Amino acid sequence: MTVPRRAALAFIFVTVALDMLALGLIIPVLPRLVGSFLGGDPADTSRVLGLFGTAWAAVQFMAMPVAGALGDRFGRRPVVLLSNLGNGLDYLLMALAPNLWLLFIGRLISGVTSASISTAFAYIADVLPPERRAKGFGTLGVAFGLGFVLGPAVGGLLGSMNPRLPFWVAGGLALLNFAYGWFVLPESLPPERRAPFRWARANPVGALALLRQHQGLLGLAGVHFLSQLAHVVLPSITVLYATYRYGWSEASMGLALAAVGVCSAVVQGGLVGPVVKRIGERRAMVLGLFCGALGFAGYGLAPTGAWFMAALPLVALWGVGGPALQSLMSRRVPADAQGRLQGAASSVQGLAQLLGPTLFAGSFALAIDRGWDLPGAPFLLSGALLLGGLALGWRVTRPPAGEPPVVPL
């Protein structure tokens, strides 16, 4: 790999890490900032935050396929750079927001500018050969993990000084990343591999239509949906569950979330490549889904906080399956459709993020209100979703009759 190409991949890694870091920075302070506009009423703050989260996911669901299609038409570089510039300016807008409506508009814009994640995955598919894509996707998973570890911790520290300070820092980091990328990021998609932009394909319904056009792709998208839906349980009810069942403090919860991020980064950065090389993408996908299902069962049944933490490595091993699944999907479309594929995959993820919070918050409340004494029901449900994804993924990746299975070297 050439030095410029390594620098470009490093930039993509930093872009994803900063996107996640910026999101994490504002997690501890957004409730306080929203509450300051509502007189501090916790019930009103909770309802408004729910509206913010749903609106953000809905906007991103709409914007992801547009970003993917624009990347296929004009190249990845302008989409990624404009997203960094937009992110930076948007966080500065939220830092200055004098009222709740302007803050809400800022969150909507953030949903649009964060849609470049799909373009980052398409960039990896452009520059790496098929046999190395799973490792590349795993490296982006490390970026997600780093942002998840550092963001809330740093945001909480900065927010203790001023609730708007994390927005200023997030905006400054995004603008610095834009300036850096302007000089080091080459285009990954040459003109002869680009596809015309069509609105019929640059919307969630049109983007999802791509999934029906290639053999096995719709089934793999179903695995992706079930996996992403299961993942929503973590941000939806983990804090509520650990507080209710184990009496954890905010400090304990923060340390636990940091441990989750560290384990995830270690798995996706150090294990994905060797595991895929050893057992192949299909078996790596199945292994990851199986470990995730076992880990969620451990979360849901753990009688103490120590047992909950003991299940953490199993959930982290779930991270082996995601990059393998991404690589299997990317193999099924031509080079000029990688951006649309990532846009479609991101739309599937967005749909899961829209449905998941209600599903898991509702099952948690039901398990407590009905006296079932099973507060871990949402985690057990997530484990069942992953087992369903495992069965579906094994079936749709089965080699055709008479064709020998692919054996990794």
C-alpha cells in the first residue's frame, strides 16, 4: 500500500472516530442543555430528548442513501469533505443556539451530515481488494469503539465546566479534520467507475430496491437488520437496567461503557483479520452472531454486576461478525454500486434505530410492571434476534448445489 493511500485510510479512520467522538461528547450534556430551555422539568426534558432522537434517526435514514448515491456519481472525496465541513459548522450552530428550536434544527442537520458514514465504508470497498475488506471494515469498527470510549468521558468533563463547551470542541475537531483531509485525501473512485445520479435510487425505498437486484443480498440485508436491531438494546436500556438491577452509579456505568468500547476496539482491530483469514467470512459472520447471542443471554440473566461484566467479552466477540457481513455484502455488487450499497445498508440500520428504542423500552417496562421479575427480557430478546440472523445468514450464504465451499487459505 502506498504512503498516500495509507494516509487516506488513516483520514477515513479519523473521520469515523471523530463522528463518533462528537456524538459521544454531547451525550452527557444534551439533556442538561435541553432542560435549561424547559425550566429543568425532567418529564418534559425526557419527552423532548425522545423527539430529538427519533427526528435525528429519521433524517439520517433519509440522508444515508442520498450520500451513497452522490458518492457513486461525484466520488467519495467531496461527500466526505463536505460532511466534515457541515458537521463542524453545525456543532458551532448548536453551541450558539439561543433557544430550543434552533438546537432542534441543529440536531436535524447533524443527522444529515453524519450520513457520510456510508461513504466511508464505500471508500474502504473502493481501495481494498475483496479479501481484505473485512479487515478494513473491522478497522472502522475500532474507530467507532474509540469514539464511544472517549466521547462520553471527555464530554462529561467539559460539560461540568460549561454545557456548551463540548459542542465547541466537537465543531473545532470536525473543521480541523476537514482542513487535514483537503490536503491528504485522494479520490478513491475513478471517473470510469462512477454511476449516474438518479433520485429513484437516492431515497430509502429506491436504495433498498438495490438489495433485490443481486443474489443473496436481500437475505444478508435481513441479517444486517436483525443485528442492528439487536444492537439498539445497548443505548436504549443498559443504563436503566444496570441501575434498576445492580444499583450502579453513574461513575460505575461510565466505567462499564468504557470497558465495552475498549473490548470492542480490541476485537475489531486485532481479531477480525486473523479470524476471517483462518475460517472465512461466512463462518466469521456466524461465529460473531453466536457469541453476541450468548453474551446478551449472559447480560439478561446475570444476577450480579460482576456476572454482567463477565459476559462482556462474549458481546465484544460479536464484533467479528459485522465486518465479515459487510464484506460478504460488498462482494455481491459491482464497483460502481458500492456507494449505493452502503447507503442501502445504512438505511436498513436507520430503520432498526427507529424501531428499536420503542421495542426494548417497552419490553423492559412490561417485564417490570407485570411482576415477571425478568428485567433482562430486552437482552434475551436481542439474543433471540441474533440467533434468527445467524440462521438466515447461514442459509443465504450456502454454496449452490454442486459447488464446493470456499475454504480459506
